[in-house]
Amino acid sequence: MIRRAASIHGLYAETIPGQKRYACAVTDSSDLYDLTEWREHGGYQGSVLIFYDLQTGAVYQPLEKKRDVICGRPVFADRAFFFLRADDQAHTVTLYRYLPETEPEVITVLPMAEVDLYNLRLIGEHVHIVSENRRFVCYWPERMSFEKDSHETAVLITEDKVYLEAWVEEGWDEERHCASDDYRYYHKTVVRDSDGRVLKEENGALFQTPEGDWWIL
């Protein structure tokens, strides 16, 4: 059986980890960082989030589309959705808390000049605003910053520890530029403290269930 949402947008929607009732789509594929490039081309058309209730078919749009405003993908934490919205005219990045059928709530507003838009996003377990390149930075609710390996990606912060997932590639034949018979690709979990010191490493990828539990698989 094929069901249809209350309104059809033709967008690519994804379920949001930590729950299984709602899926979400962004009306444009641009990332927050793309605002810096759009400035050189006359500005950005704007993007919005569309939430789909997979039980009832209802469709929700938390905020109206606005020029030079771009939305980041939401996360689910503490029984609500959270998302970032960067406004290039106001020079701000705003964190919203949202539940369908309610008005979005402003949680905090950060001056755009004080954050790095590159890889700016939200991570769990409770919501944190972070960005990362070779350096990991957490902007909210606490501030921390440290150097990390380029293969590492922060996934969650819990109990004053930062959990990062790192990909590992073994057995690559550099001369032939292909995988050898001993080739192996896998992920490991790296746990660092707020100063970036490695507390623990173990093989396994971090995975969040629809119920919100975190596993290392």
C-alpha cells in the first residue's frame, strides 16, 4: 500500500534518528557554509524545513522561507526537534526547538562572526552546536575547542566526553592504487575529554536507535 502526505513537495525526506514518527526534508541542498559563496552571486534564495508525520500524513513547515536564510538539518533530543537557521542579513545563527503543531522556540542566537559555518551542525546526546575541520569547536551550551585527526567526526557529547567516529583503512596498495587482498575498512570510536585528550579508543561505529539509545556496533 502506498500512502500520500497531506501535501506533496517531491523532496527527499529522511527519518530523524532518535524517533520514528517524523521524517524531514530541506527544500534546498545547500549547507550553512554555502551562504558565504552565495554572497558573491547576489544572495541566497532561502530554504525551509518540511516535517512529515508518518502516522497521520500531516505536513508541517515551522518557519516561512526568507531570502538569505538557510536551515540546517534537524536532530531529535530531549523529546523535541532542534535545528539551526543562519540569517546572512541579520548575521546570526539561531537554534530553534520545535514540536509539530506548535510554534518554534528560539533557544539561543549566536553572532555569525563568532562561529565557523564550515560543518556547523547539531550533535547529541543533548543538543550541542559544533563545527569541525581539523579543529573541533563546540559553541553551545558550553565552549570547548581542540585539535583532532582529520579522519574523526564528532557524533555526541555526553558526561563531559566527546565521542568521535573515525574511519580506518588498512591494506591499500599504494603502488597499484587499489585494495589488496588484505584490505579492510572499518570505523572506530574515539573518546576525548574537553581538552582533546584521548581517553579511550575501540573498534566500532556509533549508532542511534529510533528509541534514542546509542550503541557501538
